[in-house]
Amino acid sequence: MKPRSFKELLHDLENIQESKTYKVVSGGTGVGIYPKEDAYQIIVDINSVPEFKEHSIKNNELFLGSAMSIQTVIDVIKSTSFGFRDALIIHLEKVASHAIRNQGTIGGNLMLKFFHQDFPSDIFTLFEALKAEVTISGIGGKPNVILPLFDWIKKPPSFMHKRVIIQIIIGNLESNELFYSYRVANRFANAHAYINAAFRIKLSNEKRIQDVPKLIYGGVSKSFFSADQTSNFLNGKSIKDTATLQKAFDILEKEAIPNDNPELSTPAYRKLLTQAFLYKFVLWCQKDEIPSLLKSAAFPLERPDSSQGKQTYETDPSFYPVNQSVPKVEGKSQCSGDLKYTDDEMPGTGEYYGAFVVSDLANCKIDKVDPTNALAMPGVIKYVDHKDIPGKNDFCRNEEIFSSGSIHFAGQPIGMIVAESRSTALKAAGSVEVTYKDLKKPILTIEDALKDSSKIFNLEEVVIGEDEESEGPNVLQVVGQIKMGSQYHFHMETHSCIVHPRDDNRFEVILSTQSKNKVHQAISSAMNLPRHAIEIKVNRLGGGFGAKISRPNY
């Protein structure tokens, strides 16, 4: 559905059968965060409804259409003289990436937070600290409802059934109010914040808090947004009083209890961040009065332009094309979107999709796998596991394609569902019932693994010993340990593979890999086929960084 007016949108929503699932979209970037949600039967595109794109300023309030992109909101705020302008822009420009800010909308971001309260939305944190309100409209001819953002976010999911956010309303700061925000993430941009925070406070000339401040956090837990106990304690107190601030930090430590989220940093670290942000804000509110020793904590760190250089090379046109500057051959086609990647290949007739059935536990054995429920779903073709592999059940040394019984890590592939569509395959894979036995304590660190010699495999032996020049007055021996964290390869194109059967038991394989030879060898071994029967094609990579050397073998 693609309504072209607000009246037409309400008509379309009213006519959607209750048995049908639907989703209202504009930018549609949320699928990058929650890709495993069930496919919707109806998509309602509101990009052509003008009311969702409008903005205005009335009575010192900013009205933002819910389908305005994040970047458009940034541009609008830049043109205002609102007291929160500079701080809000600094933070919004760290949200997601340029491409996502151009596409993703503020209303869509808030709806993600509404349905996924554990989502560390920067926009919700910022807007809630600014006391934003949302205008809600729905079917049935009922008048629009204006709700404070915090009241709206506490509503049950059913509240938004056949309702939409029309606009977000943000009032200006009062003359004696201050606003600032913070975030810490594992990258400057294009990464969720471990913790984000936004603070709004009203101060007297003597730096005494005149009203209950807004202390809003994201990323702490599913239920914690506002540090209400700390806010109530600070009301009427002086931010210059060290004892008062220490008491506030003690209260915040008790009420801000981060959950254990493996996608974020540790709970202990995130708890410290909640207090550190408040401390930085208190210093920032006194930036003209605090000692110089503390000023660095009050302001964001500015990285100096110390690491840069410039080299200029002369060229002689008489030697062209030698030493002539040539742009990347594929540059224009890549920027225009004309280049095709593996996933851009058109589906062939009778093409099927695979989805892995993976383990939920680690360090155990498989007791039983029952794909009955999955195989009963319409569109499901088959379930395959290690017994269906005609050759060797491995794609790298000591790594099985499908587990033959032992489970070494959570997420280890057990089998695969083959179906007529990707969504059907994913849904069916999640319905395969797996039970486990001989469950043991998982090994979570390298140190724990080294204690068990059975977990150590020397693929390539490293000889440790002394050579002839290892001693002497000029030899310095360094003894110690080096520890490195896990790697997260951030390539935009995910692992993907398409296989086309050919005549005479031959196969054409189109995939994204940095090592065609390794893939060739792995397929030949698993399928028990000679290499000349397998043709490997790699058009290009949408990023690799070493993550596509051995993993594409799988």
C-alpha cells in the first residue's frame, strides 16, 4: 500500500483485516537491526503522505514530521536558534551513518524503541530529555492524542495498532536551563551506544537546581530510562556541594542496574559510565568556574590533526598513460549502484534457500534433533545434516560442516532447512527442536581453555627454544603476556553464496570470498567431486578485512 494523503492512509489502515500482519514504513532501515522479525503480509509506505514530512516552529516549539529523515532534522535544527541546537546536532551526527541518517526517520527510530525497549535509541534519549511530545492519530475518527514521550513509551504494543505518530513536538529551553548529551560506543559512528545519556537542568545564578532535572539514559536495561531517584534528590540542591554530588552518585549507582547484554559492554563498565556522564555534565554546567585541572573532563576530547601529511608528485604528460592519474576503474559504476554483488543475482527457476539450524548451548552433545514441525510448514523442501554429506564433513581442519554429535560452541550449525523462500527457511529453522545431553560448564576464556589439554590443537607447531645468539651482553629478553580481544569484522556485504547445478554433475558457485582456492578445496572435499567439476565465480567483495578467507568455505 502506498497512500498519498493522510485520509487515504487511515482508510487503508481501517481496511486491513485483523488476521493480516502489517507494518508502516518510511525509511525501512530497522530491518538492519532486527532482521529476524517475521515477514509482514502488508507493507504501508507513507513516503507520499505530505503531513509526515512537514515541520514548523510555533510559539517557541519545534514541530517535526515523524517521517522526516534524521539528516533532514539535523538540517532543520541547524537553522534554528533553540538553546539545545548545538548539543543536539553534535549527538545526532554520531547516530548510525551518513547513509542511514539520510534514509532512517525519527518516527521509525522511536517505533523501534516502542516495540523493542532494550534498543539503545539515541533519539529517544535526546527527545525525552528535551521533554518531547508525540502526536498520535488512528482510525475510527477519534481526535489526535498528544502524549509526553515517556508516557507513550510505557504503553502496551497494542496501543499503536492501526495508529501512527504524526509529529514530534519539542519546546525550547528556558533562559536558565542547560542541556547536554553523551554517548560511548565501540566506534565513532555506525554503532549502537554502550550507554547514552542526555541531561536537562534548571540552575540559579548560585548553581542551585531549581526544579527536578531530567537525567535520561539509554542502554542500561529494558526498563530503566530515567534516573528518577537521583533527579528527585538533586532538586533544590547545589551542584557545587561535593557531599551532595557524592550522595547523588551513590543513589545513581543503586538505581541504574545494567543488564547483561553480550552485544554491549560489561554491566560494571556501563554502570560506571552512568556516573561518569553525570559527573561530566556537572562540570560542564560550571565550565567557567571549575579549576583548569578539571576542564578536560567537562568537554569532549578533541583529537588534534597531528597525524597528517602531504606528498606531491610531478607528472610529465609526454609519458602518459605512464604516471597519469587514473580514477578507480569501477568507481562510477560502484557509486551509481550499477555493480552487481552476489546477492544481486536474479533468482533462478526452482531456486531454493537455506537457513542454518544452530545450537543454543555449548560444550555438550546432541541428544535428539526433530525437524517434524519445520517439515510440516508450507514451502519447506527438506532438512539436511551431517548424514547427507557425500564426502568429508569438514570445511576447515577440525571444523565440521554440521555437528556429528559434539557441540563446541553456541551457534554451531547442526543442520539446514531448505525452503522455497528465505523467510520460510528462517522461520522453519527456528522451529526445529533440538535436545542436548552431557552438558558441561562452558569454556569462556583462553585461560580456561589452556587448563584442558584436550582443547588444544597444534595445527602448525611453533618451536620454542634457544638459538646460538640468544645469550650475551647485547641480548635483551622480554618476558610477558599479550592479550587480544575477539575480532568483529565490519564488512557491509554479509557472507552469501549461490549455487547453480550444471550438466554432468557439475556446479557453478557464485560467492563472496577472498580465497577461491580454499572454497574450491572445501566444496570438492565435501561433495566428493573433482575440482574441475566446480566452477567458482567471485564478482567483487562488499568488504572483507580477512573475514572472508576461511569462513566462505562454509
